[in-house]
Amino acid sequence: MSPFSLFDQAEDHLEDLVWGQVLITPFGIGAWALLEPMGEQNHAPQLCWIRPDVLGCVWMAGSGEGTAGMSVFLSLLSAEGGRWLEPQRISRDVERSEQNPLLFVSDGCLHLIHSAQLVRDPADRDALEASSNFSMQWTAVLRHQRLVLERLDHSDPETWSAEAWSTPVDLLKDPAFCRNPPHPLGNGHWLLPIYRSMEEGGAFGHDRSELVRLDQSGHCLNLHVGIPDSTGRVHGSIVASRDGTQLLQFFRSRLADQIYRSVSSDNGHTWSVPESTLLPNNNSSIQACRLASGRLAMIFNRFGFAPDPASSEEQSEWGEARWPRTRWPLSIAISDDDGLHWPWIRDIDMGFGFCGPTNWHLNGQLAYPTLIEGLPGELHVAYSWASQQAIRYVALRELEVIGYDPDVSAFGAY
């Protein structure tokens, strides 16, 4: 007689899952939701507080990066309802691949900036096998469009779908890519991190970072600032220093070694050469966030190739970028000295947990995270989940990362 199977008795609640519904589940960190997928790939989310009562999440979705019809979608979460609303397409160019969207609020408008690149025929094997970059990121232009906030009714999707936005215009004259939102300056202007994706140098090995200034209306002021020695340092994320006297910028590394840090002491007009931090990087996106507590938070994949002291000169040579493809676990680190040290780190999503070379490829990637703060000490996260099958949203508390309150030296219930 065979033992019974518990799977015959377990209750299956899979059908109870509703797209966008915010849930709290046992043994899981924080509150979470899966936003409704809008294509085979759902990637590169960015969160933005549109109003104090409305949180927005924007991402790209379609059949795949670099393919025609890859479009930008927006979903909203309001103070009532507890559910992310049905996503609306807000970009318009179906002949280009529209990617890496970001949102910010300025001058009474919600602003969208995203890249839009030319596409190749996937059947063009000659181009695929050539040395040039098949994805054609070096053809991307940055597009800008606006939505007047007083016209937005979060309960009426027609007020925030593509037709409700202004006609998209090219932000810059030259090709460029973006990832993280602009940083607000005291005079009402914005500092937007961009990077130039180069055709030469193999798979993005020669990308370099710059900054452009935007006015209150989101128009480019034609003030471009290059980051010195930033080849291979991209996806800049800007925060103010703890005392407010400097700007800090953190970068993804094409060498898949560590996160890099640069400093500006003149309001972003000049920057120091990026230097490695103690946090690893897997050549995937990161984002920094200054918290109300004064601490600095970083969301990233806690994986990277450790520098080899014996070949440090070789590692400084550029060409093909390094692609470990290990985009897990997803972690938040917190620093109290502007990113010089990171004494608190917590993995918030470990992926599917497969180990070993035989089933390593089964791990779903957790990539391109975004991190913002809501109420003091409440962190909001979104990221590409399970190899871009959907966008996952998580809300958690700062104390769930540091584990205790250092001001009172008392351990919490985490």
C-alpha cells in the first residue's frame, strides 16, 4: 500500500490571483502585486508619485527588446481600491522599439521620456552574424511627451491613455538612451542621466554616460555634461548627498564587477571619475534613493564578477561587455555614509532557487528594479519578474531591510 499524496488534499488558490491586486501573504516580505502583462516581455519599470494619492508604474512591453511594436504602458495605483488598474499604452510609434521609459512631474504635467530605436528584420541573418550590434540601440532617439495633471482622472483610463498625451517630440538631436528619472534642481530645472550606446565595440562595450539639463517644461537646455572616464558606466542614478552640498551618481558597470560612484560639488556641472563601490553589479540596472531617514538605499542584483588583482590592467580594457546573465537575487542595501559602506543588505526576491550548472538556466531573472519612498520609511519597488513575464510590485518598510532601529538599538520583529 502506497503512502497518500498531500498534493491530492492541498487547496489550490492559483485562480484566486487577480492581476494588479495588492496582497500580503505569509512568509513573504511586504505587500506585493503582479501587474497585468502587456506582451511576451514586460521590462524596465519605473515608479513615480503622480499625486500623493496616485502611484504610477510605467514599463515597456511587447514581443521583445529591439522589435517593432515594443511600446510603453502605464498602470496606476490609487489610495483606494488596493489594486493596480488595467495598463494603458501611452506611446505611439509602432514602427520603432520603444524602451526604457521614465516619468517625472513638473510644471503641472506628468512627463514621459523613453527611447525609440530602429529595428532590423529578425530574418536578416547577415546583420545578426555581423560584428555590429544587432539590437541597433545606437539608432535610438529620446522621445518626450506630457499629460496635463488636472485632466487626469485615475478612474477613467481615457484620461491617461496614449491619446490624452501631447504629441511625442524628439528630446535631443543626437541618438541617446535613458534609464533612470531626472534629478530635480533647486532652480526648477532637472538633471537627466543619459548614455550613448555605441555601434562599435561589440555588445555595448563602449557605452558612455552624459547628463543633460531640462527646464520646468521638460525641454532640453542643450547643456550636455560628460562623465569623465565613464566608458562602460551607464544607467546613472542621481541623489543628493546627505548634507545636501553635493550630488552623487551611481552607475551600472558593463564589466559586471561592481556598482560605481561619481560625485559633483557644483550642482552637476562637473563630475569626478566613477570609482567602484563595495556593492557588486552584474551588468544590469540599479537605482539609488535618498530616504527621509537620511540614509541612502540602493536596489540591485547582488551578484558580480570579483576583480582579479592579477589582471587589473586587462579588466580596464574595453570591448565586449561581460554578461553573466545572473539577475538574482534582487536586493536592497542601505548606507548611512553616502554609499561608502553598506552595512545593511536584504534579499527581497531570491528567484526560483535553482542551483548548479544543470538547472541554473531555470532561474527567472529579476531585473531592472526601481525604488522610491512613499511615507517616511515605506519603500516601493517594481521590477521585471520571472524573465520579463510580468512586472512585480513590492511595498516594504525600511526597518525590514535594516532589521532594527539603530537610533534606539532595539531589534524589531523582522
